[in-house]
Amino acid sequence: MLGMISFSLNLSPVSAALKHGQITPTELCQKCLSLIKKTKFLNAYITVSEEVALKQAEESEKRYKQGQSLGDLDGIPVAVKDNFSTSGIETTCASNMLKGYIPPYNATVVQKLLDQGALLMGKTNLDEFAMGSGSTDGVFGAVKNPWSYSKQHREKRPLNWLIAGGSSGGSAAAVAALTSISPAPFFKIFISFSFVGVLRHGLTEYLVPELSGEVRSLWSQAADLFESQGAKVIEVSLPHTLYSIVCYHVLCTSEVASNMARFDGLQYGHRSAISVSTEAMYAATRREGFNDVVRGRILSGNFFLLKENYENYFIKAQKVRRLIVNDFLNVFNSGVDVLLTPTTLSEAVPYAEFIKEDNRTRSAQDDIFTQAVNMAGLPAVSIPVALSKQGLPVGLQLIGRAFCDQQLLTIAKWFEKQVQFPIIQLQEFMDDYSSVLDNQKLTSVSLQQ
Ligand SMILES: *[C@@H]1O[C@H](CO)[C@@H](O)[C@H](O)[C@H]1NC(C)=O
Ligand SMILES: *[C@@H]1O[C@H](CO)[C@@H](O)[C@H](O)[C@H]1NC(C)=O
Ligand SMILES: *[C@@H]1O[C@H](CO)[C@@H](O)[C@H](O)[C@H]1NC(C)=O
């Protein structure tokens, strides 16, 4: 459910190249637009805002020329998930309900990016209303994982295409395919930090039977790495996180039920042609507008919120949530600075395998490590660490104390540097892919890491 983002197009060298005039915002923007077109088959973008981006690039270029750049993000291409409002640009939430909807305002995060001079390349694909765990269930179809087409994976095992995971798979694919940097709240922090020394790291005992051997061994290698660099690694216990998925199910669906009530066909969004009565119009609108996953959550949520169920489900789940929060608090209060866990049970799976499982099992499995953090309101970051035997990325997750985002990102940055995760190699499988990147100043600035 939460947006997992990996960083491939390294921001700070690109930003430096813009500052030194080695590349102009327009050139950079055109390169990204061209890559977006070449990687269209990934289905990463729902909308590409080419005109807006080029216009923003032109303005950015003017600023650079006049020595009035707005900062490190000026001229940097970004993309945002299509559940964030963008004024004048269609915002669909990958749902029939909002197809064709053009918001009158920008979401705060979007506006902040634009105020810093970022270029909006487009809106990225997702599960309908961000409900899902594969980025396979949006109305515009599944996102394809760019690593399915990488040299690294194809050499090992040319399987069918793989899912991107998600719900923010479009953003992840857009970044992995070097078409943008996306979504950006973390970047600024990433640029300026250096490692300042970390005393202790905790290693949560998140060993579950389904955890793949490769992920497990990578996890322990990472712990060794921290230890060898002077951190103290201990195993800790978070006993109530076992109940996190169930608890999340009750709370999330209750919120969904209440949040989605506004889509009634009257004010905005889709309206059914069925109009025999107001009630029939409501019902038909919502049946036509929402997919099974969304409707299922609305149904469960309304059930949990019924007067006779409220105490037994909603209130109880809130109490369990408090226990989960306390588990983390206890661990952090015992002197642990950061927790290291797997991000997912295994590497990305082929689409054909993923869709065999029913939707609820899938999201329960895939969210197992990332869930509790959201219930506890803690900052966390997933870092691609190594390629598996099949040549696919495997990530690990770092979880920090509440409001200690900077400390967390500092550690993440250090860890990222140590692991030297390889750049995706897509050249062989996409005509011209290399010609876009090769011979261009961008290659030297973005791919040298
Ligand atoms: C979009 O989805 C993400 C989950 O991936 C969520 O954190 C965010 O709040 C959603 N945005 C909006 C505006 O609902
Ligand atoms: C809102 O975002 C759009 C799309 O990027 C942009 O064109 C517009 O200028 C933004 N609005 C404001 C007030 O900046
Ligand atoms: C999962 O949900 C999607 C979207 O509603 C639906 O198309 C698909 O058939 C569901 N899959 C299963 C196995 O139930």
C-alpha cells in the first residue's frame, strides 16, 4: 500500500550538471520524455504532461541563465503518483470513477515541488485508489517491472514479465527506467547528508516461514556489515506486530468506507446512466466506478462501523494499534537507533503467478514487513541492496524513531553507498535506449555511481 521508491537517476550529480551548464533543463526534459516514450510498454505513466514539462523547463532555463535558480530541484524532472491532485492535469486514481477528472488545485506536495522549480513529467500508474499490492489492479492495466527486461535478469532466467509491486508501481518503474525522479519529498535530504556515525542498530526478529532464503541471507549479511562498521546489532522482539495485518484491515477499510462516501455520482466523477431512482443511481455509479478491491473494502469497512460492531472491531483495533506502537517505543527506548528488516518476502514475481492468489491473501503477504511501520506511524525507507540469483533487486527496510527522519536517511544513505547497487541495464532490449543515454552528458552524470 505504501509507495516504495528506489532512486536510480542520482539527483545530486544531475543537479550539479544543471548548475554548471553541462546540460540544460530543456535537454534533460527532452531526454526524459524520449525515454518515457521508449518505455511506454511498462505502463508506468497514466498521463504524460509533455507540454507542461517543456514549458516548466523553459522557465527553469531562464532562471539558470539569469543566475536565479530556485535550488537543487530546479530543472529536475519528477513524476507523481496519479492519486495526487494536479491542477489542469487529469487525476484518475486509476479508477473509472475519476476518469476525465481535472482537479482545480495542486496537492501540497506537488505545489512544493513546483515552487522549487521541478518539472512535472506526468502522473504515474497505481492500483485503483492505491488499494492493492502489485500495481496490477488499476483500470489502465498492470505496471510492468523494468527489471523484467534488464540484461541482468534476462541472462539468468528469461521468464514472463514481472510485477512492479506497489501500489505505487508506476512511480517505481518510472524511476527505475530513468524517466524521472519520483515522488520527491526525500530528495533534498538525500543530497546534503553525510554519514555521521551510528551507535547501535537493532535487528528485528521478522523471521517468517515464507521468507525466501536469499532475502534472509542478505538480511544477515547487511547486519554483519553494520556490525563490522562499529554498530552493535541485537535481535529485538515486537510481539504485537503479529496482529498488525488484521488490525490494519479493520482500520483501513473503515477509513476507506468513510473516505469514499463522497463518490456518489452527484458532485464529481463518474455518474451512471441508470436514473430510475436516486438510490439506484448511487448504487449503479459505485458499481460501475469502483473495482472489486475497492468495493470489497467499502463493504468490510461499513460492516466494522455498524453500531453493533463498532466497539468490537473498530475500537478494539485501535487498542491493538496502541500495543503495536508501544512495541516499537520499547525497542527504541532501550537504546536502539534503527531497525533493519526485509522489505518483501521475495523478489518480484511474474504477473502470471501473482494473479493466481486472491487479492486479500496477496496484500496480506506482501505487506507483512511494511505494514506495522504504518500502523505505528514511523519513518521507514526501503533500499535496493543486491541482485538475486535471478538478477532481480532485493531490498531491505530501515525503520527509524518517530520524527527522526534525518537520522534514518543518513543511515540509509550510508548503507546505499556501501552496497553499490547496480544500475539497470536495459540497452539490449530496447532499440535506441542506449543511443538516448550514450553520447549524452546525462550518461556521465547519472550513470557513473
Ligand atoms: C496516495 O497513495 C499513497 C499510498 O501509496 C498514500 O500515502 C497517499 O496518501 C495517497 N494520496 C492521496 C492524496 O490520497
Ligand atoms: C499546479 O500544477 C500545474 C501542473 O504542474 C502547474 O501548471 C500550475 O502552475 C500549478 N499551479 C500553481 C498555482 O503553481
Ligand atoms: C482481484 O481484483 C481485481 C480488481 O477488481 C480483479 O480484476 C481480479 O479478478 C481479482 N483477482 C482475484 C483472483 O480475485
